[in-house]
Amino acid sequence: MDLVVTEEQKMLQRAARDFVSGRSPLKRVRALRDGSVRGEPAFSREIWGEMAKLGWLDPDLPAGFSRIVHEELGRGLLPEPLLSCVVLAGGAIRLGGSEAQKGEHLAAIASGERLMALAFQEGQGRFALDRVSTDAERAGDGWIIRGEKQQVMGGATAHWFVVSAATDEGLTLFLVPRAAAGVSVERQHRLDSRDAAIVRLDGVRLGADAVVGEPDQGLSLLERVIDRATIALTAEMLGLSSAAFDMTLEYLKTREQFGVAIGTFQALQHRAARLFVELELSRSAVMLAHGAIDDDAGDAAIARAASLAKAKLSDVAMLVGHEAIQMHGGIGMTDEHDIGLFVKRARVAEITFGDAAHHRDRFARLDGY
């Protein structure tokens, strides 16, 4: 693919940046963070509805356009559940759901009416998708599911869940309504204040039409979904890292010591130059990964690009965050300064779907090493 931004993408970028700056200043993000500790909603349904009207919640949005949206939302640290609802849960239905499931759920997601979440993480296995203790057994024409999922992104407010469970000969994904008997949801508090939950399933009964994809074939579908979500996350990480870098550059230009701006100090110039280079390399990796999806390069190529981008962005997001804290000096260590919000989000994003070490190892294995 050509690593070039088209005119349409530039127009979307300007519109998205104007939306983020106009509708979601960082003081809103901070207020939502403080409110979530008190049990209040972690995001705004009003802004979610506006995002739906802009077409950003469409699970079929081309990756090249989705990249720009995720990057700009990352720059503004918007906590709305685009990744969890649209990319993860919506992606599972889009890639593996039946026509009836797509008809029931995808339009409702795109309109902002329905919130969904993918429940795939448990207390063991770290980043391994196939280490699942939640199990589903056949019961007549249907299924009974028992187990517990942790750190379910968007789970506290989701109306429906896509749940991974061990079945006779593999892994299967199931559509589970929050209102089903036996489902309980416990809200979790995360470092970045984003919405998450523990979802417990105590003998939940489902019909045969609840299966997403084919029984026992859910692992390959889940891997495809997570790869695409990983790629979307790298765009958000690029956005938040770029914003933190811009904030740091502005501070270097205005903070004075010994009667001059600290940005004139050569040592700080060298450190800032390194961050600039790393961010440009990161942008190429993110664009390459999204291009692999739009070019329909195949699951193997998309998986390889996802690990390449995630390994790079996990390193760079934390490098930018740590350098931003240090170059801001003492003020950077305080909660009153916004730079800390970016570092906290970067820390969570770094380990989501696998950290840099995991993806470097995976990239090597995908290349046959």
C-alpha cells in the first residue's frame, strides 16, 4: 500500500479533530474520570450518539478511515467505547455472525442504540486466547454456559456480550444478553478510568442461534477479531503519543530556566528529536497495518502487521510518556497536569491485547522462527 493520506482522509481528520477539541476537552475527560470513581457513567451517551450520526460507529467502516477516527480520539483521550463495542463485539459479529445476527446487531451498534462487549479474558493465560475455563455444554438443541470473564472492556454498560467458552473440541463464541438469567456484572476500576467489568455466567441457557460462527471453531475467529482490534488500538496509541509529544514540545518552548527557554538546551533537543523519529516510524507501522486490512491481504499478513505495529507502539507510547513526564519536571508528576492522563492511558494500552515482548515473540513465530 502507499503510505499516503488521501484528500478524503484529510477531510475526515480535520472533522474528527474539530469534533474532539470542540466536544471533548480534557477537562471533560478529567470530570468523567472523577465521576467514574463515584460510580457515575465512564462516558457520555450524548457524545456517543453524535459519533453515531457521524458514521463512526459503523463496524463496516474501512480501516483507513477507522484509523483516523481512532487516532483523533486517542489525541483527545475520549473514553467512549468505540474499541470495545464496535471493533471487538461488532467485529466478531461482522466476521463470523450469521445473516440474522448481523441484521439484528450491526445496525443497532452503528446507530449507537446498542452497546456490546467481547468477554474473552480470564484470570489465567495472560495473552493466550485459548486458555479458557469458561465452558459451554450442550443441552438439547441449546447450550448452558458457566464461568467468569474479567476485564471485559465496555462490560459495565453493555446490553449484550460475545463470550468465548470451551466446548467439546475447541472454543466457541456465543451471543449472551445481559438480561439473561444467570448473568451478573460487576464493575471494575482501571488505571485509565475506562469502563470494564467482571461478567459471571452461572448456568446461562442459550439457544442454538446464539453461536457466533461455527461450534468449536471460535479460536480462529477470535484471533481475527483481536488482530483487527489490536490494529485499531495502535492508531489510538499513536494519537495519544502524538498529543503528549506536542504538549511536551509546547512546554519546552515556554518553560524558562536561567533566563532562556529549556527547549534551547541541546540535551533536551536531542531527546525531543528522538521522540519525533520514533513517532514517524510508528505512524508508518500503523498505516501499514490498516492498509493490510483494506487491501484484504489475508489473515496471516494482517496478524503479522498487527504484531509489528503493537510491538512498536507499546514501546513508543511508554517512551513518549516517560520522557514527557521527565521533561515536564516536577509539575509532570502531579495529578493537576494533564500529561499524567496520557501516561495512564498509554500504560493500559501497552498491555492490552499483548505487550511489546509478546508481539515481538509472536512476530518471530509468524515468520517461522
